[in-house]
Amino acid sequence: MQRDGFRFRFRVRAFYETAIHRDTDDKAEAMRLAQWYMDCVQQMAEESPEQYDWLHRRFRTRPPGAPSLYENLTHPLDRNLLQAQPPTPIPPPNWDGGTTVAAPG
């Protein structure tokens, strides 16, 4: 969805996961799908960060020293702020006893 004043434009993408890996551990599969979803959100945010800001304020809480993404919503987001993001700790170490899951490629 994109906002232009008081008008909204919806754009549907076929960015869906076609298979759930039932032979994989449930926690590992949940982490894989969550990472896949966040990768899709990140791609859309990088394409139109000014649209992402108002629709999905995922990054309200910021790590120490990370730039604020919501200080001035009347202007387009500086794309350099997205590149200044600290790396995402997914999965956190020892989230299920030390198992780690690689992000989908």
C-alpha cells in the first residue's frame, strides 16, 4: 500500500512462501519463515522507505547509538539510515539450546 496525500494505492506482489518444510524441526522452520518474511519487508522498505515508515513502524525501539528512523516523517527517509542499521541478531545465540538456522538464500 502506498499513500499519496489522502489517496492509497495497493500493489499486490507474489512474494509468498510456496512450501512449508514439514520434515524440519518446528522451531527451525518458524525461524526460517520469520526471517523470510522480514527479508520481504526489508526489500519493500529499501524500495520505498518513505512509505514503510508510516505503515509499519517495526523499528520504534532502537539499539543504543542507532539512528532514529521516525524523527522527521514529513520528509522522505534518508536511505543512508537504512544502511546504518546494526545487524539483526536472528536467531539469537542459544535460542533453543545452541541450534542456529541459516537465512533462506
